[in-house]
Amino acid sequence: MSKRLRSSEVCADCSGPDPSWASVNRGTFICDECCSVHRSLGRHISQVRHLKHTPWPPTLLQMVETLYNNGANSIWEHSLLDPASIMSGRRKANPQDKVHPNKAEFIRAKYQMLAFVHRLPCRDDDSVTAKDLSKQLHSSVRTGNLETCLRLLSLGAQANFFHPEKGNTPLHVASKAGQILQAELLAVYGADPGTQDASGKTPVDYARQGGHHELAERLVEIQYELTDRLAFYLCGRKPDHKNGQHFIIPQMADSSLDLSELAKAAKKKLQSLSNHLFEELAMDVYDEVDRRETDAVWLATQNHSTLVTETTVVPFLPVNPEYSSTRNQGRQKLARFNAHEFATLVIDILSDAKRRQQGSPLSGSKDNVELILKTVNNQHSIENQDNEQPDYDSVASDEDTDLEAAASKANRQKASRLEKQNSTPESDYDNTPNDRDPDDLGYICRRSGLGAGPLPQRPSRRGCGQEAQRTACTLCFQTHKVVRH
Ligand SMILES: [Zn+2]
């Protein structure tokens, strides 16, 4: 924690005293009650961390503090500051307002609808505007002015924008200039420290070249954030990247699981996922780890007699409308895994992330994530009328035929329920991989995968010494430089 004066700080949403949480991607501090609403909206809207009870990389906290102290909140409340708006009676929440509906409605309008953000005058071609904004971001990150960059990002500038004339991304520029807080902000918005510029160099290379050693180390950490977080969740340790250790694969104390044929089959299914689907699953598991850890902090820090009645834990990952309903269902099913089952899944993901990064080929059947999660769901509905949680082992069950049919039915019912809350059309998440060769790596750029989300690295495409190719992202269709194995 840095030494700063908290006494004068107030919640960015309701002006209540002494906020104890931060919204990292919004650059604001918030109180417990407002935080409960942020959490219910999901990480794609707000990434919350407790100021005292969540471990912080020091420069990430410094980034949020700098934004907060420089009035980043006015980005999200721009039109409320207009005297005309005050006249019209629109106002922000008060500390005395009820969480539901008052604070919740205000917070949804502010961050989900972006109702008070300054709108640019309408242009015929939105893509030109986005490109202009991205170019402005590209040049602004060389300065220390974080709030300008957050403003540009809030208006649609792309953190991974590849400048066609300059031949690099904003993170290259920030790294050359040694702007570590800008690098933190860009990374929160999905910038990839492993992206190569026109001459094949990454932001990490430029930070090292410029003697910005702290920045270079931090960029490597950001690159491994996904797997580091998963390892830390299980064993409380992170790999020693400085000494070339990039993965820790914790072992279960109960070795019987490792011997189980079912567990082996589950692992095999995971291994046969295309890189694209493996990355999506890994990101979803990352979000679930975050949900579980934040819930634990939440429960440990609440005054149970008052707050918990009105503001509760988040029982499963909130719907992200940018994902297909099938993926959203899969994400929510992760909440059903008990601690042992979830740990097994996390270990399998860590092992496979390492294998994929090292480029070890695998032949095997073609499967997809839905199949893995579907079997769990199905076991749950058929066997466990008594509320007993399914075993992750059961994921690998070979009695698939009957179970699958029942699971599909259950899924369809769930899907139609979900669609009522979520108007996003079905994507091909469920079906695509079946006709895809596992070796034909679907490429998904960080921006498509994450939005303003967390920062997982792409586990499989670093350090192989092979030549980079320009490859179209399967989601955003933009071309990126990628090393294929
Ligand atoms: Zn508040």
C-alpha cells in the first residue's frame, strides 16, 4: 500500500466517506455498498479490488490513485457536472440512498449505460472516429497524463491499436518512454505486452533497452498474469519470472485423483481444445477465481448484522452480453464446482497452458469446452437430486450418449432462460471446434477476448523463435502479428 491520505476520500458514486474498494478500470474508489452493485455487474463493467485486503502490484495501485486524485470520476459523470443537468434534477447517489433501487440504478446508468459520459459529435463513419481516438491515445501515452488516456479509452480508443504509419502500439510508445502508469492503464484495457512492432520488437524489449527495468519486469508479470493468478489461488506463490521460471503447477494433496481414469480423460479433453477455446476457458476460470477470491474478501470485511442483508455475495459470474449465451452458461457453471473440483480444473489448465506455451504437440479427439462443462451439468441434474455437488471427475464420464442428450435438453432450457436476460445472439462457441483441426490454431487477440477485462497472456505463442506472421483475429477480424507453432 502506498502512503496516502485517505481521510479526504469519498466514494465516487455516492460520496460516502472512507471508500475501501477501488474500481481499477474506472480509476475510482468506492464504498462497500456501491461495490456490491459493481460486483453484480461483472468484471467487464468494473474490476473491483479491496484497498487493504487484496494484494496489489504497487504500480497498479499508484495508477488508480493518480486517476482518482486527478478527477477521473468526472469522465463517468461528465454531463452531471453541466449546470443544465443540475437544473433538470438529475443527480448522483447520496450516502443515505438505499442500495436498491437508488444506488444500483445510478451505478448502472453511470458505468453500464455510460449515460453521463461526454459524447462526441456524431460522425458518419464511426471507425474513422475510433481510429482518430486510437491515434490520439498512441501519442498521449508518452506523457504522464493518465486521465486523458482514460478519457480516450472511455470514448472508444483501442489499447491494442497498431498504428499503420508508426508501425507499433500505444504500449510500445509508453514502454519506450518509461511511462509505467500508462502501461498499467493500457494493460487493464487489454494491451498485450507480447505484441510485436514492425521490426519484431515487443514492449518488453523496449522497456529493457531504455533501462526501465521495473517496467520491463512488470510487463512480464502482466504477460503471465492469468497463469500466475491461478497458481497463486491454489498455492499462494507465483513463479520467479526473473530467474526464468514461468509456471508453477501445484499438486493436489489427494493423489487418488491423479490416478483416476476419469480425471485422465477429462485432462485429455482439455488438451484437445483448440487454442482459441482453451484461451476462452482459461479466461473464464480466471474470472471465476476472481469471483471466489473477491467473495471471500467481501465476506471477511462486512458487518454481517447490517450490510449483508442488503448487499450479498455474487453467486456466479454475471452475464457478459459480449459473450454468447452458451459461453455465459459455461461461465456460470463454474460456480458449481466445489473447491476440490475447481482446484483440479485449475491445475489442468495450468499444466496445459505450460504445455501449449512450450509448443508440445498433442494428437487427440476433437472436443469443445461445452462438452466438458455439459457433462458436469448433466451429472448434476441426473444424479444429484439431493444437492450433492458433481465431481469434476465425472466430466470425463464415458457414458456420454444418454447423458449428453439430457444435458443438451437442460442446456436448451437454460439457454432460453438466459436469453431472456441477454439479447445477444448465439455465437458459434458451441459448435465451431468440432470441424476444426486442433492444430489449426484459432487466433483471438486480447482485445476481443477481454474487452476491458483482465489480462491473461496468450499461453501458447511466446518465445519459440519462430517467425511472426500477420494473422486475422477470429473475433475482431483485425490483423495482428502472431507467432504460430
Ligand atoms: Zn458509495
